[in-house]
Amino acid sequence: MKNSLETKLGIFVILAVFAAWAIVETLGSADWFSHGYHVSAQFNTVQDLKPGDRVKMAGVEIGRVEDIQLTDTKVNVIMKLHENAMVRTDSKASVKFTGLMGQNFVAIDFGSPDKPKVKDGTELVGIDQPDLSAIMTKLDGAVDGIQNMTKTFASDDIHNLFGPLGDFFKSHKDELAATIENITNITGQIASGQGTVGKLIYTDALYASALATVSNLQSTAANADEMIAAVKLVVTNASAGNGTIGKLLTDETLYHAATGSMTNLNHILLKINQGDGTIGKLVNDQEFYKNAKLSLQKLDKAADGLEDQGPLSVLGIMANQFGL
């Protein structure tokens, strides 16, 4: 009897310890006895988050929610993290839930790898997630809108909407049938290679012509490339001073000779303009002009006199002039 009582008592104690451990694990109070550090974050709403809920990073538990405090305008969530949890100074915290009926938890992202690890008491940036109730309210409103829209499409409304279209098809049935038949005939002719469109589709002449055109364009492009290469060669040789054009462009002797010639020509023209020299006097002397004009007039009169006299008279005058 004694052994049986002790056995039952031992089993009860084991069950009590197991139940206490399960309760502590569920509430998250086991973290109170472990080493770690504290961080906090402020939110507008925590969506039924409570102390003991898990803190996760990429789905892995790194701590528990230790306390939730109300401030003037925010909700301050204090979390105790495991000692080896690598939370960075730019990591952000947000309240999430595992499902529509699941438990809420705090999710912390990795942050930047080059940022240092947070210290005990650091306040993280809190990001508010959309409220589930607000989402359900919007979904409910969308469903109501869809229901109202479907209600408007009653049989009478559908008839009013599509009735004129049906009447149009009924009144133009023959014309529509003829149009469809014509379209069928045209597509049949095209499919059989008849007509301009059909020949363009099924005849190889267009393809051959296009291919020849492309070949000619390629040949023209090749010739153009050769021409451009030749022009480049000429320009290069000219820039280097090779050949006649290169010497004309780069040899300064031609430049100096041209400059001297232009200077001399300018001097000559200046002297002519001033009336110096024979050409200058011929150009600027008015007496020479008058004498030349008078001589031409006398020569003209002499020619008229010769026309009036006969050939013998002309010979007599010439003989007298020569003393015959």
C-alpha cells in the first residue's frame, strides 16, 4: 500500500512539473530565467498582442514579448531577445499574425549587415501593419458593392440594355448575312492565292524581289564603306602632307608665294588706280580717251569717203601717196 501511494505521488509530481513547464513555455515566462537583452518598439496598435508572445526573425524565434505599455499616443512593446540574436540598429519591428485565427507575434527584419548590433534598451523603429478588422470591413464593402451591381442586372435591365442591339441584328439580318458571306468569299480567295493580297502572300516573286533589293542594299553599303575608306585614306594622306593636295595644304611655301603675289597685284592695281605707268595713264587720262575717240571718228569718215570713190580713184590716191 505504501509503495502504491508513493508511486501515485511520484506520478502526480511529474505530471505537475510537466504541466508547470508547459504553462511557463506557453506564457513565455521561461525567458525570464535566461540570459539576453531588451529592445523596444512603439506602434499605433498591437492587434491583440500580449506578453509572452513570440519575437521572430525570418520565422525563427529570437525572444518573447515581456511587457506592453500604453504611452500618450503610442503602444510601447518591450521585448527580451536571446543573447545570440543579431539585431542591427536599423532593424525594424512589426506586429504580424500567423493566420486569420493564429497567434500574433513581433517580426524583426535583419537590417543592414554593416550596421552594429543593438545594445540593451535600444528602441527599434516600429512599422504598423494594416488592421485586420479594417481589411475585413473593406472586403465586406466590396462584397456589398458586387451584390448591388449584380442586383441591378435584373432581367428587365438586361433586356433594356441588350434589347436595342437585338432589334438591330433582327432588322439588318439580311445585310449582316451578306456581309459575312462576302468576308468569307474574300478570305477564301486570299487563302487560294487569288487577287493582289493572295499573290502577295503566296507568290514567291515578292520574296525574290525583296531579297534582291536587300542584296543590292548590302552591295551599296559595301561600296559606300569602300568609298568612305578611300576618302579617309585621302584625308589621312593630305593631313600627313603626302601627294599634291597634302603639299598644297601643309607646305608653307605656297602660302608665302600666294601672299607675295597678292601683295604685288595689290601694288599694281593701286598704281593703275592712281594713274601711274602706261596702263594707269591709259585708264585714267581723259586726253588719251578724247584723242582715241577723235581718231576713230576720222577713220570712220575716211572709210565713208573710200566707199564713195571708185576703185581707180582709190588706186590713184594710193599712187600719189607713194610718188608713183
